[in-house]
Amino acid sequence: MKRSLIILFFLPLLTMAQNKYGLTPMNYKEYKESIKTNPEKELVDLAKVVPGLIMDIRYATTNNFTGKKIYNLAKAYARKPVAEALKKAQADFNKLGFGVKMHDAYRPYSATVKFYEEYHDTTYVASPYKGSRHNRGCALDMTIVDLKTGKELKMPTEYDSFSKDAWPTTPVKDPLVRKNRELIISVMERNGFKVNASEWWHFDFVGWKKYEVMDIDFEELESSRF
């Protein structure tokens, strides 16, 4: 009888700790504690760290696959080592006359849940049962632009295209498009990233496994900077 009462007492607490997908992402308080012991885990503002970064944060607008505004702030954050690796990649692109345009970086876990509930195909959206590398602050969605014209280089598809043409291994007939895709992938992989298997624009930091899934709003991150 006593054992049954104990189970009934703790069951609501277990339910509170985990969401319906069985995951317990790190909250803001836990994140602040984690960077005290390991400053490398800090999420930094990419626009302040990477010179000349162009921002086009689609999920802060309705110009995305959901047709809804997901973020209240048009910001891009990433863990410190990710930001430093991107900074090196940006320098490499600049030498060639190109620059990075950022579409998304760290993404709160709650946004991943919204994406999954909008579009269940985990070929193109992350599973909420595991969380995404964006949720760990270790993934970047981006393209590159010509620094002289400001125009994006032609790629196989638009951003957030849910088609096989977006896969980095899909053959491309247009030699210019093929060259552009090879360029962005080669520079990013040379600087510590790996392209996603179904999205030419998505690059995962190779050390992503060391970082936790987080569910921290941009507003919370911004408030800590003042």
C-alpha cells in the first residue's frame, strides 16, 4: 500500500519533468549553471562575433515553410566553438569574394516541436523525441552571397525545400549550381562542420554531441546581456 502511494505521489513529478515526447530539455537556469563550469557552452550572438555576417532569419518572419512567425526576435546564436569555426569559414569565403547569409542557428526545442507537429517527415524536420542539433546550439542554416552584388549564389533549391533536390548528394546538371554547392560544402567542412544529408544549407558542428538540447527563448538570452 505504501509503495503504491509513493508511486502515485511521484508520478505527477515525472510527468512534469518530461514533455509528451519524453525529453527534458535544459532550461535557462540550468544553462546558466552549465556555462559557469564550462564557458565554451555559452551561446553567443553570431552577428557580434562573425564580421560581415548577413542576417535573414526566416523564422522571425512568415517567409518559411510553416507560414507562421516562430521567433519574436531575428537573432542567431551558437555555442562559442561553433561561432569561432563559422568566423574562420567566413574569412575563407571572404577571400574568394563571398560572404555568409544566416537563416537560422540555435533553435529553442519548443520550435522543433512546432515544426514536427506541422510536418511529420523527419527527413526534413527533427524528431522531438531526440531534439535537433539546432537545439544544442550546434547547427547553422545558411547560404553564401557575392560580396560585390549582394546576391545569393544560385543553389539547387531554395531554403527549406522539402525535396530530394535539396540533398547534397543529388546529381546537379547545371555546372554553376554544382560548383556553388561544392564551394559552400567544402569550405564549411574544412572548418569543422558536416553538411546535413537532406539539406545542402544545413551544417552541423562536428562536436555537437558534447552539448545539451535546450529550450531557451531568445528573449531570455537577450535579457542576460544587460
